[in-house]
Amino acid sequence: MSSRRNRNINLPAPYLKRIWLEPTRIADRKAYPFCLPFLADDFEIRFEHAITIIVGENGTGKSTILEGIAVLAGYDEAGGGKGYATVDHSWAMEEMGGRLSQALRASWLPKITNGWFFRAESFFSVARYLDQMAQEYPMGGGPPPDFLSHSHGEGFLRFFEERCQRQGIFIFDEPESALSPARQMEFLKLMRRMEESRICQIVMATHSPVLMAYPGARLLRLSKYGLEPVTVEQTDHFKVMREFCTDPASFVAGVMAE
């Protein structure tokens, strides 16, 4: 039975086709995360491509959406894959968005629960757990992955390379957090390999114009009014970076003078 559940499914990504809000499942509209402005009764996201990228300002709810999707896929809202509870967040002060899944419905073809939910905030707890488990329960006789003995950027990329080659749905919350521009371009190459495999679905939130520019991805901007398709050039992130790159000194001087 186990091998049957884990075998690849001969259908291309995307596997998660659509999520939508079921208002009747919301007990208290004033409670987080249901109080977020974008969560109108008609809220939905259609996943029409293997790669969907969500952009928006801090606080709009990007991470909340990803955490809700992660729980729907069977992952812990703090990060990890199915069956992993690598981060103890029972004492966390922040409210997380996994509760959103209680009011979400999803359409899958087929239902996929393999993959990974990457959160930059919990990466090192997850990596430490994986290194420890590989030492205590070695498989195949090889060395443990050793994600933590490298720089942050190298550790992130090693982690992505190891975990993101199999069939599944992969959720990335600001993967650029520890990646230099050069490393972000390496991440773009990894995304291309994942897309070309046709067995990986990516849902990502980012502030990086470099990652937003991935060709062929569906780019959605989240605001208090909901989600709307945009081009990279239409995002505030791109406009700010373009203004900065045109005249860095004047841009910084103007910002500091405000």
C-alpha cells in the first residue's frame, strides 16, 4: 500500500487547480485571519500554470494564503513536508494563517500531498531537524545532508536542490530572504528544472523582481481588494528598483529627506 501511495502520478502539474472561500465555515469574521480585507465571500485563486507567484506589500496576507494552502496539502503551517512537525510553534506569539484552511475548499486533479512548504523564518529549525534525523536514522549509508555548515544562501540552495526534485506541490514563502542576486538567478534555474520536469507545482510569495520575472509564471498582486493579474513592470517592487537603479544617490537622498 505504501509504495502505491508514493508512486508518481502520470499527470502534469498543476495539481491544485483552485481554492475558494466557503463563508459558511467562518464562525467569527472579526477573528484572524478571516478579518483580512481581501477575504471577501467571493475570494478564490485559480492555478492555471505550474508556477504561480503572489506579490504584494507586507501585511497584505501573502503568507497567510500560503499557510492555508500548506495545511490543505497536509503540511505544517510552520514549514516542512507531510508528516513533519519540525518546528514547535505551540508557544508562538504570532498568529499564523493555517486556520484559513478551515474555511477553504480546494479542487485537485489529482490530490497531491508530496512536496514541501518552505518558510524562511523556520528554515534553520527545519534544516537542523533534517540533519539530526539523517544522523540518527541513516538511509543508504551516505552522509547526512549537512545543510547548516554552509552560508545561509548556500544552505538554502542545497536544501532546494535536495528537496525539490520529486513530484509534488512546493510552496515558497520569500525564498529570496538569504539569496544574493546571483543566488536568486540560480534559484530561477532550479525553478526551470522543476517546471520542465512537469511533476512540480510551485506556489510562491516574493518581494524579488528577479523571481517575479520568471517567464510563463502566473503573477498575481494581492491587495486589500483581492488578487489581480499583473506584469512585473506593473508591480511597485519593480518601479521602486527601476527608480533606484536609474540614479541610486538621488533616490536614497530623496527617501531620507521625506
